[in-house]
Amino acid sequence: MNDEEPLRPFVQDEIDSAATPDELLHTDPRKASMLKALVKRLGVVSYAAKDVGLSRQAHYNWLNEDEKYKSAYELITEVVIDFTETRLIECINMSDLRAITFMLRTRGKKPGLYLL
């Protein structure tokens, strides 16, 4: 996997299986560049904007004004979460106590389960 774009294979799978992949395509090259940078930067807006020479505000304006851009960004966000959860599971499978504790504290909130 490419260290610079760890999400690329995951995002490409999502794009390939999307019901309407043209929602993810943009004629505006600035928006397309920003979406690519967001994939590379795991969805961190400030780093992605800096990479492409745009302001963070441009991204937020596009989210409010362009439904296609917003849909693409939401897909990237979902893929980032899935990617992160996959890494968390890998750590749990290696008996990483911090990962196990994190999972229990965030997902194991049930009566009778108490973690310090």
C-alpha cells in the first residue's frame, strides 16, 4: 500500500461500487484536487487545503453550495472511519491493550461493564 495515499484502494472500491459514481466526479479541477488531497490526508481539511493551496473556507463553502462535492466528501469521511476501524481491529488482534481498552470504552458501554 502506498504510504502517501493509504486510502486510495479503499476509496476506489467505494467509487467502483457506488450506485451513481458520477456524483464523485467534478468538472472543477480545484474541487477534484481538494478531494484527492482529502483522501491522501485521511480527511483532515487543514492539511488537504494547504496541499492544494486553498483555504479551509473554500472547502466549507463547497460543502454548503455543491451537493456532489458534499457527497464525495461524505464518502471519503466514511472510508476514513472504516479504514481506521480496520486498523483498530488489527491492533486488537495483536493483543494491544490500549486498543482493547479503547474499543471497550467506546463500544462496550453496557450495564455491568466498568473500566477505570
